[in-house]
Amino acid sequence: MRMNVSPGPEEADLRPLSARSVVLSLLLGAHPAELPVRDLVRLVEPFGVGGSTLRAALSRMVAAGDLRRTDAVYRLSDRLLARQRRQDAALRPATRAWDGDWEMVVITATGRGPTERADLRARLAALRLAELREGVWLRPANLDRTLPDTLDSVARTFTARPDGPPLDLVTRLWPLDDWAAVARTLLARTGAARSPADRLTAYAAAVRHLLTDPVLPTGLLPDAWPGEALRTAYAGYQRELAASVGRRERAA
């Protein structure tokens, strides 16, 4: 049996900021995901990123396929637009009433190399499935979604119900106490952060953590589950960034 792994609360994934991470955080939070370079110069200044550093980072990001440039406007690439959609879904995942059914995905493809296996595992984890044992992934069927057709070539999907108590199965699949501890640490750090750089760092970590939230039915979660509080805090920060972009555009 394999279990999704979350970092401990002392390892809340607070990665140092780079010019690239600042630009991506701003664009991932913008709708539409595009900004003129003059606005980017103004927006990144409070994060300690100078104009020459920004322009060098933008050139590298275009060359790497992270961004597309039209005249003086930078937009997220299709790959990162897909990431933005996942991020938005993490902020407010669509759910439905749970009737006790579970989604189950059984891997049927053979002969795949390590890279292909790792890619498939990442795709299944992004779908908020967890691995019960080698090649068997499942979760409660409370997400308002259908599994992608791309899985058909490598797996079969089923609707199932466990014989035993669903809480026992949830405990085997997800380290919920660890996830909650990290979420509470991030809530404390986002609340305590004062500088723009510290706040962006904390909220970027919050987004990464929300992407691993299993989004389980309420009855299967521990008491005082902090997932909703972390989503609400990040939604407020997104509104702040959007308002900042709007103010700077009006002042330009």
C-alpha cells in the first residue's frame, strides 16, 4: 500500500523567490493571464526585482516556452494556462453530494519506462486519486468531474464501494493529519507575513499545498479541517493582486 506524502509542518515548502517565480505568480493570478511589460516592471518592483533582472527573466521564459510575447505584452503559454486552470480548480474545486461510491482506476498498460510511469503517477495524483497498492488508484466519487479520456489507453476505470468502513480506507490513503498541520502552518505564515516578497512566498506555498488537498467529503475529514480556510485566505490574496494590477493600469 502506498500513501500520498505531505511535508511536515516545519517543511511548508517555502521556496525562495526568483524573478521567474514572481512573474509566474502574478500571471497565474491574472485573468486573462497577460500583462504589458510596463505593468510587470511596476508590479515586480515591490518584490525586489529590478527592470534589467525582469527583462532577462522574461527572455529566458519566452525561450523556455513558459511565456508568449506579442508586441510588449506577455502571456502564459498553453502549458501554463493549463496549470492556471488546475490552480483555479484547487482554489474552488467543484464537488457534489457523496452517495458512498468511489472512483477506481486500475493501470492495465505494461512495458512502460520509468519516465512514463512517473508521468502517469503525477497525472493520477493531480486528479486527487491516491494509490492503494501498485497500479490501483481510488478516491470517493464526490468531485463533480469526469476522468479524462486520455486514461483509456493505459487504465480501466470503475465505480466501486469498499467492504469496510470508508474512514479506514481514507486513513490508509492520505496522511490527513500531516496535511492539516502544514495547512495550519501556512495559514499562520500568510497571516504573519508583511513584506510583499514574504507574502508572495507564503501564498505560493499555499497554492502548491492546495493542489494536494484530497477534497474529501466532509464526513470523511478530521474535525476542524483547514482546507477551506486556506482556500479562502488565498482567494483574498488573489483579489489583492488583481486590485493592484487594476490600480497600476489606471495610473499608467
